[in-house]
Amino acid sequence: MGADIIIGIQWGDEGKGKIVDKLCKDYDFVCRSAGGHNAGHTIWTNGKRYALHLIPSGVLHENCTNIIGDGVVLSLEALKEEMKPFGDLKNKLFISQKAHLNLKHHSLMDLAREKMRGKKAIGTTGRGIGPCYADKVLRTGHRVFELLNPQKLCADILADFAMYEDIFKAFDIKKPNENELLEELKSYKDFFEAFITDTNLMLYKALNEGKKILIEGAQGSMLDIDHGTYPYVTSSSTTSCGALNGLGLSPKQCGKVIGIAKAYTTRVGNGAFPSEDLSEVGEKIAKIGNEIGTSTGRARRCGHFDAVAVRYAASLNGLDYLALMKLDVLDGFEKVKICKAYEYNGEVITYLPNDLENAKPIYEELEGWDKSAGIRDFDSLPKNAKNYIARIEELTKTKIKYISTSAEREDIIIL
């Protein structure tokens, strides 16, 4: 038995949280493997909205143990604030001792770099994710276990400021006060010490005992640092292979891989988006779908379903199944479009070119439908909605197993 993976197949914000929440009751462990508080998962339960950024979605289920893995970059301030609504999470939430600390100067550097880029800004969340991962790769970062010795960690952080004084000055980032920094780190140690552990050993033991593990991916595959629309990507691997690596698991320990995609396409920030619709149709999708970023509050760019990009991501992740989210948002449209190919350099192609911004969408238009919202049985869906789903399966070469028909937890079709 291996660890099953939920992975985003578009540019993030696909609705992973709802599927994880739906499946959690059948799992013993739910894990976050990468990213930081730039990612956000929204779950609606009995009309109440939960916005999760660092805590795995299993926190809403009593039977689940939740793990923040090695590959996550962790803002202690953000995590402490996020934990407040859930009360005592001891023995329910565990943090990898190997995860890297996302410190205050990382977010300041992130914002400064974006400002300096001007028109070439990436469109980051400004939460310090990129600079934190950069320090990790440069081997100048700090890991969670270092928090257990706050005096040494304090001295090491101050030494960083002394060593890279010119860099910090260039970004107008001031050296922290030693006493204030030490007291802050001591406070975090007192709060988090009970949650810090060797999560690798926990997961190995769980797998050996036949426990069920679910990995909750962050962002989407098209934002992957290696395989996404670079440079307008995130700073970590957002694929199924990256999810395993971020928890210290091997490919042989992989179970089923379920990809999540909206019934249309959205993107936050800058970068190529061939099927973006800047007309009133795109505006209508955004309004009905309430397309506002969970983490940033920024409006999402909206467009039609891009089957070329989804097929690429499905192959990249080795998908077993696809979950199609927000089908109900397309209720009431007379026609719906699917991008089935691109026009590129005068040719028709069905793959992603390196300069995706120069690819023009080639659409297939289908008849629209109405009243799919809240339906929980496939046979009850409108005929044209079924046709749309079938065509997406054909074009992406992936079986659709889950169909979400509203934001509510129970409004989902399982095939």
C-alpha cells in the first residue's frame, strides 16, 4: 500500500481542498509536502468557510493525523495564527524537523524584488516563499529543528545579516534587534516544540503498519519550478514526484494519483494563459465562480478549459483519475468552449511550446446547459453537461472520477 496523492493540474486554485476533505475520512494521515502560506485551500462545511494555508485539510476530521512535511517552507507566525480556530492540535498535527523556516526578512525581500522587477514582476504572493527556497538551495537557510535551540538560532540569523550586509542594505532590510529576536524565537519554541518531530519515521512506520496516507499537493502543476510556465512559476516542485520527495517517500511508495482541474481555467499573477477570456464571458465566469485567491485576495484571471495543458499535466503526474471542479459555474451559458489545440508558428499543435505566450487557442464549441448545481448523481446531470465531461475525458485521455457541483462538501458526484 502506498501514499495516494491529490495534485493540482492547472495553475493552482483548482479546488484540491474539497476533494481532500471529501476523502479524508478514509485516511489515517493527511500531509502537506511543499509550498508555504502562499497556497490556500478553501473548504465549505455546513455553510461555514475554512481557509487553510499550511495546515492539511485533514484537520477537519477527527480520525486524521496531519503532517507538515520536509519540503514545506514554514512561517511560524502564519501557522500559529492559522491554528487558533482549531483549539488544541497536540497529537493531531506534526511538523517535520527538516522543514525550512520562512523568516520575516524573506517576505520583505520578496516584496522588494517584485517592486524592482517592475513590468517583469512574477506576480508572487509576497509571502517570502521564493527567497526562503533560494536560501535553502544556497544552503544558508534554517530548518525547524534549529528552533529548539533559540539562542543558537538567534546568533545564526544575526550572523546572516552580518555576512550578507550589502544584500540586506540593497533591499532596505534592517538587522533585527537581538533581544527582541531572541524573545520571539523562545516564544515560538515554547509553542511549537510539542509539534516538531521526525515525520519521515512517522510515515515509514505508518506505511509498514498498513495505514492509509493522503498527500495534499499545493498550487498546480503548471506552476512547477521545472515543468511549469517558467519564470512565472512557484519556487518548488508541484508535481506528484515532488509531493513524494517533499515527504521523504520513494516512487515505490506511491499509490493512486488524482489530478484536480476546474471545468474552466483560472490563473493568478502574470504568465502565459492561452485560453484566457478577456470578454464579458470571462468576467461572468469570474463573478459566478467567485474567483478570488484564498491566500492573496487577488482576482483570478479566467478562461476556457485548456485540454492541451491538462493532458500535459496528466502525463507529467501519471494520473489515475481526474476530478472536475465547479461544473455548476458554467450553468446558464448558451455555449461552452474547450481549447483542444494551439496555433503556433503557423502550425496546429497539441503540445506545450516553451514560449506558450505565443500559442493561440483553437477552440471546440459545445452546447451549454443549466441546472447542474447541487446534483449528486451522474444520471441526473443535463445531457450537454455529460457531453462536455465526456469530451474532456477524450481530449485529456484521463478518466474523470469526481465531479463537483457546488462549493458544499456533499455536492459531488463519484463515478
